[in-house]
Amino acid sequence: MARISVLGISGGVSTPSRTTAVVNALVKAVALRVPADTGLIEITEAAPSIFAGLSRGALGASGEAIIQRVEKADLLVVGTPVYRASYSGALNYRALAGKTVLLAATGGSPYHGLVLEHQLRPLFGFFGAVTVPTGVYGAPDDFVDAKIVGAAIIERISRAATEAVSLLNSSDANTAVATRVG
């Protein structure tokens, strides 16, 4: 496989961030399986640039550069903290059409884990993205000082990364994307 670009997008709002830790772990896990150029966008840092205008044309150069990074990525690893049983953030739906997306979330309770299946997966489906079958959810017991320590989440990160690479290599995925987008 040719070198791919993997871009993590973390909606984490604290430092250190458990969400950013999970997104980084997933990006690194994919890069262990396939040659990849990796990057990370943290919404806390990107927000002033990407929310500076009400339309893409109203964005400055830094906001446009962020949107272009998303559009050019082969794989997006998107993570969000869960607040009141839902995701955070604003998304540019045009940049997500046809993208392969690996979903991740963190929350204050293991009971919020279904946010991946009941909110994020349908959201990205609506945007025309192809989501990796395994999503990764991290609860407080999976971390010590925002570092991933839970055996189950480490295993899910590994499985999700393998599935993401497989999906990127799959001609069926390419056909599905072409059908969905075109």
C-alpha cells in the first residue's frame, strides 16, 4: 500500500485530554500497520481559525488550511468527549463525504459508550463518510493521568486500527464510497 495520510481530530477541551490520548493512540496504531504521514488537529487550538467565519469563503488562511488538511486525509480519526450523553463540536459535512473515519469518544461513565453507535456513526453516515466497524470509547477507569492503561481499550485500539487499514485497502470500500458520493 502506498503511504497514506492519517489525521486525528480531537474535540477534547482539557489539558491533558483523555480524548486526545485516545485519538493519538489510534493514529499511532494505524501508523504501525501501514506507512503513514500523521497529524493531529485539536479543536481547542483550531476553533479560533475554523469558527472565524460563517462560510468557508469567510475563513482566513489558517482556517482554510485546516479544512484542506481534513479534505486531503485518507483516514480521519475523530474523537469527542461526551457531555450530557452527546458529542461536541461543529463539522464541515462537505469535507467528510467519502472519507474513512475511525470513531472515538471518552466520557465520565462507561454508560455513555453507546454515543458511538447511536450518535456519531449515524452523524458521519449522514455526511457520507465510511466508518470503521470498531469504535473506541474510553471511560475513567481506562486512564491514569490521561494516559491509557486499560487492557480492554488497548485491545479495541489495536482492532480498530487493523480494521481501518483493511477498509482503506478494500476495493469494496472504494466501491461503496464511489456509490455513496457519486
